[in-house]
Amino acid sequence: MKVSVLGAGAIGSMFGGLLQQHSSDLEVLLVTRGEHGETISQRGAIDLTGPWGKQSVAIQNTQDISAIGDSDYVFLTVKSQGTEAAIRAAQPYLGDATIVSIQNGINDHLLLEYVNPDHLVMGMTATNVALLTPGEVSLQLDGLTVLGPAASCPMGQHVTGATNLLKRIRTAGLKFLAHPNALGMRYNKLTINALGYASCLSASNFITECLCHTTWRQVVGRPIVEECLRVYEAAQIKLEPVPGRSNLVKLQRLMRMLERPVLRGAISFWARQIYNRRPIVFSLYQDLLHGKMTEVEHINGEVVRLARTAGTAAPINQEIGRMVHELESRPDNTFFDRQEVINRLQAQQKVV
Ligand SMILES: NC(=O)c1ccc[n+]([C@@H]2O[C@H](COP(=O)([O-])OP(=O)(O)OC[C@H]3O[C@@H](n4cnc5c(N)ncnc54)[C@H](OP(=O)(O)O)[C@@H]3O)[C@@H](O)[C@H]2O)c1
């Protein structure tokens, strides 16, 4: 069986590399670009680090998209802003392959323009993988990866087939689940990202400097979640709890507990012990820091898009998008002051 990974950066290289390592009957091909790909090609191998230590896995790598021809599965793991260019370039070579998107944004409608619904599997992962140096990726946090059909499409053999393939790498805490309402789980995680992205505007620690900060939580955090939930209801999106860590319900519970003065001090103290040492780092923050384009239009922008289709508005998420674009265009890669974020997002609530 041939498996290609289109856009093998952090996530794609880890999943593709592990698949190759654990399955001698698979031919895995990474489609990369830049220094990461050049290093893999020179070595003929990729380094995977994680709880297992560091292992070098022999693997094929190319920059030539036509090499994906005859694949049984094509994993799509580009950042969402690269989806259209990647799938358009890949389309002539897709043949009968099943496409498996593992991305944070909601790219279903875009991908359905190029791929038949019964060949499209949409997924999200709650793992965390970092590209440490070119040619080396590291599993920072294990977790669940959920696969399901594209929006408005039925569950089918294509979803279970892709999930069973990934279950070959149930190792080191990685878990895989097929679910008919994976879309509801993806919006669940998207809401956490939409909230987290607001903390990136001021380069603040999401837990200790934002959720534990009373004004930020009341004026920024809770209104973002409320806006997302209002939009999902209008668009008839049924949220699905995500088993494990990335769960909106847990985050809402934490925010409610932080409103209670008797608990606030203890929770904030506990949070500082954990999250000041190991902050949650959103890819948006890293992209801004490195002067790269971000996924914001596919996260907060997705809420705005969904609101429009449902005949409503999402002004807070829209303002977050505008503010991210302002940061993207700053030549010095600086961020807003936290109070400025609070003021600007509060102003949007007065507009409503
Ligand atoms: N990393 C994580 O821990 C994590 C966790 C959960 C979800 N996610 C989601 O998973 C998706 C992938 O994230 P990631 O962190 O793996 O991103 P990434 O490291 O940036 O990997 C994407 C790779 O695709 C390459 N690429 C883009 N367009 C291409 C094309 N047309 N042909 C070939 N290569 C192409 C990029 O090259 P350039 O760098 O040159 O653009 C990059 O190397 C995103 O939606 C992200 O939000 C990531």
C-alpha cells in the first residue's frame, strides 16, 4: 500500500515517519519543501523523537508532487492557508486515493471542490509535534486524533479504513478514533484555538496571564466562547465533546471556577506552578514571531464565515482576525499590549 503525506512538516512527518517505522508493507512518501525536505532527502531518513527516545527512520521524500500518483492514501497536513494551493497541485495525481486532512481549520467545502465525498476524510489531532531542526520532529504531547466524514457527508468505509491505518501507530499514547460527528469535535477544538489566538495578540501566557486574569477572562475569554456557541447554534453545528484534554467544556468549567473568589487564588497558584514552566504555545504565536502568514482566517475567520452563512455576525472573532493581520504586517514582529486587546475586543461587544 502506498501512503503519501502532502505537506510533511511537524504533524505530517511524525505520522508518516511512524507509519513507515511500524509497517514494513507500507511505502510512505513525504512531500516536503524547503530545508526540512532537503535534509531528509540527503539522509534518506527522518529523525523522530518522543517518549521512545530518538529514532532514525528510513523514508522516501520528494518535492515533486506528481510522485504521489498511485497512492492509496494521501494525508494532507499543510497549514490551512496552504490547502487550496496544495490540493489544486495534487488533483491531477490523486487517482483513486483517499484524502485524509489532519488540520486545524475547517477546510471541508474547499476540499470537496477537488475530492469526492466518499474519498475525503476530515480529521483533527490533539497531539503536539514540533519541528526541532530540519530533518527532526518531536512528539511533545501525545493525545487523540479523530477522523470523520466531511461536513454534511455520511460516515463510510473510507473513514474506518483511514482510522485503521493510523491505528498501526497506536504507540506512546497516540490514540485514533473514527466518529460520525468528528466535525462537532473539530469545532470544539477550533473554539479553544479561537480563544487561544486572542491570548497570542499580546504574546501572553494563555492560562496564567489570560484565563486567570479577571478582566481578560470576563471581557475577552467568555465573550469569545459565547459568540462561537451562538454562531454554531445559528448554523446548526452540533458540538461534540472531545475525549481527553482539548475539551471546551473543561475550559468553560475552569473559567466558571475562576469567577469564585474562594477558588481563584488556589487555582491561579496551581496554574502558575504548571503553566509558567510549560506554557501552551499556539502555532499562531510562533508564526507571528517568525513573520509568517497565519491560520487565523481558518480559525476565528471560520466563525465569521459560518456566521455569515447563518445570517448573523461574529464581530469579536472578526476583530481578532483584523488584529492578527495588523501584527502580520508589522515589520518588527511586535505584539499588542494586553490592555489594548481588552479595549478593542470590548469595543466590538458595544457594537453588538
Ligand atoms: N504541530 C502541531 O502540534 C499541531 C497540533 C494540532 C494541529 N495542528 C494542525 O496541523 C496542520 C499542520 O500543522 P504543522 O504544525 O504540521 O504545520 P507545518 O509544520 O508548517 O507543516 C506544513 C508543511 O507543509 C509545507 N507545505 C505547504 N504547502 C505545501 C505544498 N503545496 N507542497 C508541499 N509542502 C507544502 C510547509 O512548507 P512551508 O513551511 O515552506 O510553508 C510545511 O513544511 C495545521 O493545520 C495545524 O494547525 C498542528
